[in-house]
Amino acid sequence: MNITVDTNILVSATFWYGASFKIITMAENKEIDLMLSKDIIKEFFGVLQYEEIQEKIKDKNLEMKRTVAKIVSISYIVEPKQRVSICEDEKDNMVLECAKEGKSKYIITKDEHLLKLKEFEGIKIVTPEDFLKTDN
């Protein structure tokens, strides 16, 4: 099953062992297929450079590169061919575009702008906790 996650799920999975971590572990174990785009990877790398996050990382450059490389290695990178302009926060549109291109069944997020959509072109939009409750 294909899924798409947004940046906040990737960050949560990097620093905490909750639901987001479990989902990324499922992708690592090939239980699900993680669909990401270059735009999502770029945003993730940018967020890892935020000062409050850098304070959590010991060897900043090395750890950031390893973290991003790990995510890339367990993902299928898609190039969205169609742009959408649906979300209040324009940056959230890249998640919808990626999910559509990657034929994802779910978008997993904690972003309120995305969650209030509930669904996009047949793709369910859920929290990590709700995703883990599904039968996948």
C-alpha cells in the first residue's frame, strides 16, 4: 500500500518513538510503500536546519545528512506532473500532489489544514494514530 507523509511526520519520526516513528519503521520493513517528492525531501532537510532542531543534533551536518539519506533510501521519489492549489497553506499542496502522483491510499499528517480536507481525490487524510488503527 502506498502512503505519503508530510514533513511533520518525518521530523516526529526522527526525534520521538511515537506513531510517526512506527509508520516510518513500517516503510523501512517494506510493510508499506512511502511516496515522497523532491519538494517534501527539500522541506524536511530545511526543517532539520532550524536552530531548535540543530540544538538536538550532536554532529549537525553528519547527522542531518544521514537522517535525510535514510528517509530517501526507504522511499519512492515521485515527480508530480500535476499541480494543485487547494490548501490554505500553499506549501501543503505539494503533499497532495505527491500523494496523487504516487497513487497513495493515505496521506498521514498532523497538519490541521490538510486534516480538515479529510480526503483528496479518494486519498484519505489521517493522523498517524488513526492510520495505525486502520487495517492498512
